Amino acid sequence: MELSTHQQKHIETWQASGLTQVAYCRQCKLNSKTFSNWLRFYRSEQVATTTPTLIPVEIKSIASSSGSLCLRCPQGHALELASRCITAMARRIIEMSGLIASTGQIWLAVEP
């Protein structure tokens, strides 16, 4: 199944509208179940065509008065960890999420 331009336009208009799916469908005289099927297919296509990007994150030691660790990258992504068990948590997060640690850097897999 491939969505028509008309169906894609409805989905994009709904996303920008701020309305619930039901309210949008009522306003546009669309069957809400049909719209939901379009949306499910649309989202599955978006996931299938989205490839994660690896971005470097430089680790800098900066004193923090908040007692937490915040990892930030130039693109604006951030990961903040509470002060308790930061080292153990960071190590476990890296292991679980597939981050690739190298000398002085962590590579984050980020989906656009």
C-alpha cells in the first residue's frame, strides 16, 4: 500500500492542526478508522526510511553546582544524569543503548 498525495496532505495538515484525530476527521468529513489506518502506514513508512545518524559527543569536565552530569552535543541533544551513581549509570546506558565509546568521545545514535 502506498499513500496518495491527498492522504499524506491530510496527515501533515492534521499534525500541524493541534486537533485530535477524531476532531480533525469530523471537521474534514473523514472516517476516523480509515484515517487511523493511513496514519499507521505513514508512521511505519517514516520509521522504515529513517536511518540513525552517528554524532560525536565530546566529554568535558566542568564543575556543576547542580550535582548532576549533563552530556550535550552541538546539535542540541542532551542527556542529564543525577549525581547518584553517575559513573555506573553512564556505563550501563552506554552498554544498553549501543553507544560506541572511544578515547574521549561517545557516539550517539540519533534519529532525525
